[in-house]
Amino acid sequence: MASHGTAQLRPGLSQRQLNMIALGGVIGAGLFVGSGVVIRETGPAAFLTYAVCGGLIILVMRMLGEMANARPSTGSFADYAAHALGGWAGFSVGWLYWYFWVIVVGFEAVAGAKVLNYWLAAPLWLLALCLMVLMTATNLFSVTSFGEFEFWFAGIKVAAIVIFLGVGAAFVLGLLPGHGMDFANLHAHGGFLPRGVGAVFAAIVVAIFSMVGAEVVTIAAAESRDPQRAIRRATRSVVARIVIFFVGSVFLLVVILPWDSVELGASPYVAALQQMGLAGADQIMNVVVLTAVLSCLNSGLYTASRMLFVLAGRREAPARLVRVSRRGIPSTAILCSSAVGFGCVLMAWLAPGTVFLFLLNSSGAVILFVYLLIALSQIVLRRRIPAERLRVKMWCFPVLSIVTVAGITAVLVQMAFDRAARTQLWLSLLSWAVVLVLYFTVGGGRRQHSRPGSRGR
């Protein structure tokens, strides 16, 4: 629980809810639909791209787990960046992370409305508004209601992937009637690396964004009764989650489907289920994708509001945002984040090719900047944290910490040379520049402040 003056968040998340948020938090529409893009760009070696990305996310989570276990905080990495690198870094991480998630909220609301259009003939903006209202109400009611929704959303996503893994493995190994063991698709259509080794790394720019969200559990853990335990369990299980859900399921996809048959914009999971002869696969997967979208919308609003709450507590956002309701919910921060998300929905309706596209591009690389500052913070703070508080330690420090920084930097450099991703990088850098200008102008007189919620329990 983090206190900010008189404002206080209540520990309303149970261990059961946190376990499922940790388990299903990284599974989103980016995996169910976006994996098709990676397969088309890479070929059968697409699962190697997910393995490299997964390794990077695992290292970032381990670094974050070390810091969050030593000093649990609702502000999480914004507080750590401020302590390690200075006020500018904490301000940058807080506002960039908030900006990233409110854009995601708007984007996911539109994506959810498109899925609903499969069954309901209604205007896209109206369906997106309904989804925004539903998830805002869920977050406003209590942190427990957020946790319960997320528990069931994540449960459906995990169940879908587990069933796919089970049925897919049986199909590939020839355990289903009418089909023998067959791994020919790994090499029969132009070889294992039809686009060369470079394609494995080039596709990282696309794949890494489908894994964003693993860090949300370190923010949510601060609203549980035993933050350290929740964070330890989440950071230790992240390896298995990424290896099984991402690398495992994408490996099955490229074995079941010829890589060059995957349609862009369509879910390769639907195509794989149809290839295995399962009727109604498109209906089932649409339900799962809608669940993934609602889960992302739900957790996006939660995460954005908590980051805004922390920024207000540190006097780096309007003071009224620090207010909490009688249920211990930062209601003003939730409503403000929701309003910006709805503004994105309106832009998707009124100016999809200009303003909405600009918003998406200007937040595209922002999460990588946040991860870079998390990694740098861990390298600095490791030497300041007493040994007895290091219950979770980064492996092979400082070697793997430096490898993580180098890896994130390499992805950013690659974006600069990638024609499709270059605009995202430069507009995201512009977003960071705006945040830094705000810090040194508007935030200049507020730098001398306490950082509530950042001390260990």
C-alpha cells in the first residue's frame, strides 16, 4: 500500500488475482493476431524471434523484480528511476508510461469494437465507447473488481493457449486420427530461414510489443497484502510463461501452417485450428481475441491511473489527481486517463489517417525508453540496496544488466534503419523531448519533493 499525504490506496488484490494477472498479463491481441506479421517476415524461424524478445523481457522483469522486492511501490519503476538517475528520469518514466497506456487504451477500445462488429452491426465509435464505459466502471468500483475481471479475462486467455498447445502438439506428433507426425513445414517452403538470419532480428521490432505488460504486476503488487511475495512469484514464473505461451505456441504455428500461407491481419491461430479440422475456430478465436482486448483495456486503465496518481503524489501532476474515493480508488486519475483514451477513440473515428496514426506512432517506441531507464536504474540502485533486502537478485550482475541495456539500445537503433518503424522511433523521441521540456520548465520548481511510497516496507 502506498500513501501519498492523506491519500491512500487499499490493498484489495488477492494473491489468486495477482497470480493470474502475472500469468495472463503478457498475452494480448498482439500474440493472437500480430504473430502472423512476424511469421510472414521471418518464416519458420519466427519462434526464434520470440525467444530473443522473450529473453530481453525476462531480463527486464528480473531487474524490475529485484528493485520492486527491495522497495515495493505503487510508483514502481518511476520511483526507482528518480532515485537512481534523478528527477528527470522519474518524471520521464512516469509520464511516458502513462502516455503509452492511455494510447493503448484507445487503440484496444477500437480493436475490441472491430471484433464486436463480427457479431453486432453498430457504429465502431459507439461500440468502442461502450467498452470504455464498461472498463472505466470496473476500475472505479474497486481495485478488487478490477482484479476479479482481470482474473477471469486472463484465465480465458491462458485456457485458450493451453488448449491450443495441447491440441496442436497432438496434431504435430500424429496423435490425432488421420494425421501422422509431420515437421515438413519447418523447411519445405524455401527452407528454415527463407529471408535470411537478419530477418529473425529485424522482426524483433514487431514481436517485442506483443510482450509488453509483464511489468504491470509489479505495480499491482503494491495494492496487495504481501507485495514482496507477489513480486517474487511473478518474476520467477515469467521465464516459463514466455517460453510456453509465446515461443511454444509460435513454434506449433509454423509447424502446422506453411509460413507463406499466413494472411496478414488475420489470426494464424484461427488458420491453424482450421488446418487441424476444428469447426467454429473463427468464432472461438474471436471470443478469445475480444477477451484479450478487454483485458488489455482493463489493465491499461488501471496502470495509467496508478502512474498518474503517483505523479500527482510527487507533485509532478495536478494535485487533485491524488484524491482517492471512499473505496481507496484514485477515481480522478481513472477518469482523466479514461477521458484521454476516449479522445483517442474519437480521433480514430474522425481522423484515423492523421491524428490517430500520429498518436499511435508517437507512443510506439516509448515502452522501450521506459525499459531502458528501468535497466539503467537497476545498475545504479543495486550498489545502494543493502544485501539483506536483495531477496530477488538479477542474474550474473553486472554482465546481464549491461547485456539488457545493449539489447534494448540495439532494438532502438534497428528501428532507425527499419523503414516501417523509423517514424515511430522519431515521433516517440519527440514525445520524450516534450516530457523533458515540461520537466525543466513546469516541473522545475517542484523538484524538491518527497517520494511517497518509494521506501521499503
